[in-house]
Amino acid sequence: MNTVLIAFVLLLILKLVAGIVLDCLNLRHVKAHADEVPEPFKDFIDLPEYQKSVDYTEAKTRFGIINDIYDAIILAVVLLSGLLAGIYSLFSEWFGYGLWGQALVLFLTGIVLSLPGLPFDWWHTFKLEERFGFNKSTKQLWFVDKIKGLLVGFVIGYPLLALLIFLVGAAGPLWWLWGFLVFFAFQLVMVVAYPMFIMPLFNKMEPMEEGDLKTRLFALADRTGFKAQTILVMDGSKRSGHSNAFFAGFGRFRRIVLFDTLIEQMNPEQLEAVLAHEIGHYKLGHIPKMIVLSALSSLAMFAVLGWLEGAAWFTDAFYFDPSTHDQLVPVLLLFMMLSGLVTFWLSPLSSRWSRKHEYEADAFAREAMGSCEPLSQALRKLHKENLSNLTPHPLYSNFHYSHPTLVEREEALRES
Ligand SMILES: [Zn+2]
């Protein structure tokens, strides 16, 4: 076995073991607190409800561990057996080594590689989420979603891939810099286009109904300097009982989306606080900051691609035919499959950064509401209704959580 494959196997095992160790630590921590409701939560949750959230965390963790092991085995088999290289040369024989042919090969190989994950997706929706009363999707809707996702991916992804392959041929050794520019421009367009054109393909996004709630929320938006026409309600209840709210887009294209499930669960004051939090993300420039970070990581990604594209040892190691005309598509395929082994270790950094933004948006909401109580109540409600894990292991939440835990957020809210 050559050095590249040994490094791959080591990275794969390291990531799998680290993930499982974190999961087990977290689960043990949760179960150690399961017999009675911990002090900070006694005010708003009773024992049966609390234990339901413990059961949910346990079920999700077990499912996640099995899924991770399965994914690691699939990845190992596909790469170590030469199956990926085999699929690539088969498709290339069918569709050719031209620009559009190779883009199609890349797209189709991506689809083939996503197939083994489907049973887990199905199980997650119709067994796990169903058992805890969250699933509202039907088997038909699940199926239609997959087909739609595939079509949207094709319409957007196929020309983009072809453009990337074209650049390698046309732009010379610095193609990766051009590739980055194209990709970054695409990302910018998607920040706006995704909520405007793609999300509505899957969900209804409608302006709020007239009434007290709308008047109240719009008044808050005015007060905090947010153009209120873009507060939308999304029929999240079509698929799931989970509730959420988010901010998307930038500039004139900004919008705040509230799930219908959230509106059902919360009273107007709590909704106002959630809205204030989302407006906080906007006012504090969190989206442009995220865009800059993602540009930097894309640049790094393309620099690595540019380097690997000329490195025959890399594709050779995974059994790609060295006489293949073009190295780019094999490199992209390998990159797609392997990058997770490295980016996994960066997730504490990005989570930490995201949590910093959440604290800032919480503080903004507290100022806008004139008190920490409304947001605090809203967060309690959100955690309770979503059966969120109230007692994650600190290592686990530090590593994985994009939002601080409820206790952390409430503590920060109460600090002046
Ligand atoms: Zn937030």
C-alpha cells in the first residue's frame, strides 16, 4: 500500500474515532443528568418532557454513530478498491473527454456516490423523526424533493462544472485563481438567488398575514431600521414539526424568514424577540462577514485544487489511469470525497465564530426589546419544542454547536 493510501486510511480512522468519542462523551453526560430536571430548566420543563428530549438525543446520537461508520466504510471501499476510478473511466467512455462530457461524468459520479446515503436519509425522516412526532413529510413528498433537488443541481451545477473545466484548459497554470473568481461570483449570486428562487421551489414563502402580529413585528422592524416588506412566513410544517427562523441575502435582497411552526408555538412578544435577533444578524453585518470567510476558504480550496491538479501521484494512488487526458475531474472527485477528512478538524473554529455572532445578535435583541426576558422566554420555548439537548458535554458543544447552549445564552443575556 502506498503512502497516500496509508495517510487516507489514518485520516479516515482518526476522524471516525474522534467523532464517536465526542458522541459517546456527550451521550454519557446527557444520561448522567437524566433522572431529574437540572436546576436551570425546572421553571419551564417537567420531567416527562425533559426525559423525552434525553431520549431524542440518545436516538439521534445512536443513529449518527451508525451513519458515520457506514459512511466511512463506503468511502474506504469506494476509494481503496479502485471503484471510483472504475466508475470514472466507465462514464468517460460513455460521455467522452470533452468539456460537456466530463462535466456530465462529474455530475453523474456525484449522483452515484450519493445513492448509498439515501436509506439513511429515509430512516432519519420516517423512523427517527417520525418516532418523536416531528416528521410531517410523506413518502411521496420525500421522493419529489429528491428529484427536484437533482434537477436544480443539474441546471445550476452542470454549466458551472463545464465552465470550471474550460478554465483549466484556457487559463493556464493560474486556472485555479480564475476558478476561484468564478466560484466566488457564483456564491455571491446564490446568497441572493437561493432564498429568492430555489427555496420557493420547495416551500411556500409568503408575506405575513394582516393583523396584530404583523403590525407589531413591522413596528419592531421599523424601530430597528429593517425594511419590513421582506419578513416572510415559510410553511416549514409541510415537512417537519421543528421550528426555526433565519436571515438570508444582503442589501436590497435581504429577508427574514419565520417558520409557520414558530409562529404557532410562540406568543407575539417572543416572536418579536426572535425577529429582533434575526435583525441583529443583519445590522451587525454577519452575512458580509460570513461571505468574506467563505471567500477565503474557497480560495484556499482552489489553491489546493490547483496544486493537486498537476500532481499525478495523487490520482495514481487512487487507481486512476495515468494516461487519462485530463486530470481535473479525477482530482475534483477525490477532493469532494476527501475534503471532509480535513475540514472536520476546522469545525470547532467555524462553530466558535458562529457562536460569537449568535451572542452578538442576542445582545442586539435584548437592547431592541428593552429587556432580556422576551428572548430568554423565546429560547426556552424553542429548546423545549424542538427537544433540544439541554445538557450537552462542553467538549461536544464547543466542537459542533453553531449556537451557544441555552444556559450559555441565558447567562450572556443576563450579563449587563
Ligand atoms: Zn442567530
